[in-house]
Amino acid sequence: MAKLDFPLYHGTCTLFVESIGKHGLGGWDPIKEWRVLECLQKVLPIAEKHTASSEIIRNNIGNAQLMAKQVNGGLNFQHGAVYLSPSRETAVRYACGKKKGSELISRTVLLIDELCRLDVKEVKTDLFKEYPEMFNVMDIDAAPVLIWIPQVDTDMLLSERGESPADTLAKIRGIQTRLPDGWELVCQQMNFRLTQPISADEISVSLIAVRKWRPYQIDYSLLPIDLPPNE
């Protein structure tokens, strides 16, 4: 298997550091285990009935609907896989912009939290009983985390849309040749899907300490941390 000669990065949060230490990156899927997509599909019809009462719901319902359908069109709204980027800045922005580490989990929790604020009874009773994990993470203030993978086997990758990674890799190689000092900036959206877990001893993990937040330029430092031992 050929290994990349450049690192890949993944942005997540401290909610999942323990499971990564135990199962490796991609070894445990909270989307599947917590039935997040199923939860969102049940939350949406309720949220749609309350759009007039909430600016938060109005601002987030469109993307949530695309996520519920797992649309893979102009933008990728498919979830459940671990996505890796050749750009550290892309992974940092993702981690800092998704309070619960995952876009799907973050958006679903946001809608649940707002419906609870609106005192919607069916959410606070029926959904609470059916999806307890989603309610458990609502009040957890997770910290953003950057995962660095220095070497990845190309056989473990697909393109972001689930196709062969060959075209994406060829584009990155070409940009590296033309812009050896600036290629990472140009390749910010040339991401990959991970197809099998990467063991904890093959990755490095850092907390992202944000000093100043701007949507496209985050001033931050990295604080290396050890993963919990796999007992």
C-alpha cells in the first residue's frame, strides 16, 4: 500500500477523544450508535411547525433538511464517514464551527435545544426517551480538537463524494508542483473519506485554543494531549 507523503487532518471535539483512544479514528461511529440521522428525521417535522416562532429554526432548517436526505450534490451533506483534509486550516475551521464535533450531531442538537426552549412537549418527553444520548450532549461544552495523521495509506481513502481518490490526489500533486509553499491553502476543499480505522498510535491529537475567531481566519494555538489508554 502506498502512503501519502503529506499529512491529513481531521477536526472533531473532546466528546469523542475517549472513543478514538479506544477504537482508533473511525473505529466507532456515533452517528450510527446514537441513531442521529433517524433522530433528525423525527425532529424536522416538529421543527418545521415552529419556524414562525424561532429565528434559529428558520436559519437552520434548510441545511437540516438536506442533511436528513443525505444529499450529495453541490455541497456534501452525507454523514457517518470520517473526513480528512490536506489542509490543517480546513480541519481547524470545522472543529471550531461544529460545537458537537459532527455537523449532523451539532445541527440536530441545535434544533432539539431550541424546541426545548420553546417548551415543545413531544420533544421533551417522547424524543428524550427515544434518543437519550442526543439530550445528554446538549449541555456538554466540548472543546475543539485537531487530529493529525502523518501518514495514510491511499487504499484507506475515497474522495469526499465516495469515489476513487485518484483524481483528488492528482489535483493535489499538480498544485504541490506549481505551488510548493502554498499548496495547502489552495487545497482546502480537496478532502477525503476514510474507509477503515486508523489506530490511536498512528495519530496525534491537540486541543485547539482559539484566541480570536473569524469565520475564515482563526487565530489559535495547539495544545497537544494524550489519548486515554485503551484498557
